[in-house]
Amino acid sequence: MTRMNPLRRPARRALGVIVVVAFLASCGGDGGVSADLDGGDGASATPADLVTELNERGLASAASALENLDLGELAGTEDYTFLAPNDEAFLALSVDEAVDVMASDETLGIVMKNHLIEGRLEFDDLNGIESITAMSGKELAVDMTPEGPTIGGALVSETDIEPGGRLIHIVDKVFLP
């Protein structure tokens, strides 16, 4: 049996971080990712207030991912909740997971739709529900634990952040397809 040198694991994680950061940074400007989150109707909008709020809260990875996606279905609506993965959640991805997520615009779009919930889901609404459905169709279990609420197995560290009327909860996990 081959064992992985424990010193190599941090190196692999660091490589994964470099891959994610480099990809997200390269997506800016005119050559950015335009994964279609609106089913292909051609509408394109980036909710600037949401991206700004994420950046101000130190959630640069989530902000970069959203900034580079076609968020046409969110244009003009304030009725959604974003489960924003913190930067540590992106750092926790293995190299293989990071590469898989960044391999295509479609996959990145699905991952971000896994974090979008139609309608406003406030903290108080989490009591008494067993699961919620993300815009991707993914079912995310809801549980109230002694550490705090979890959604899809991710601990919710901050709740009910409202930039521009939209709702954000910060979570410690990236919901993969």
C-alpha cells in the first residue's frame, strides 16, 4: 500500500488554491466566464451590490465566481438567497475538485446555482424545515446543531446579510455537483 507523505498534502492544497485563484483572476474583463445561469435567454446581469458585499466581507472567491457568471435570471429580482461559501471553503477543495469545478463554465455555473435559493430564506425560516431546494435542483438538508444551523452539511457562520435587499448566509462548504 502506498502512503501519501503527510507533508505533500499541504502542498497539494496550496496547488489547488493557486489553481482556483488563478482561474478566477483570469476570468475578469472581456474574456471572463459567462456561464449561463438563466437558461439561455441571453439576459446578462451581475448584481454589483452582492459582489461588492461579498468582497467587503472577505469572500473574494465567491465574489469572483459570481462576478464572472451570467446572472440574468437574478436581474431585477430581490427574491433569492445566496449561501456564500467563505474563502476557507474554496481552500478546502482538493486539487482534483478545484480543477473539476473550474474545468468548464457549465460546471462553475452549476456549483454557484447550488448556492442560490429562490426566495428569501431568513434564519428564522430555517427552524422546522428539513431541506431546501437550490436553483440547480440540488436538495440541501437543513439541521439545527449545537454549533449552529447547517445547510447541506455546511455550518452557517453568518446569517441574514442584506445587500441591496438580497439575502446572504455565509457557509463553510462549496456545494459540488
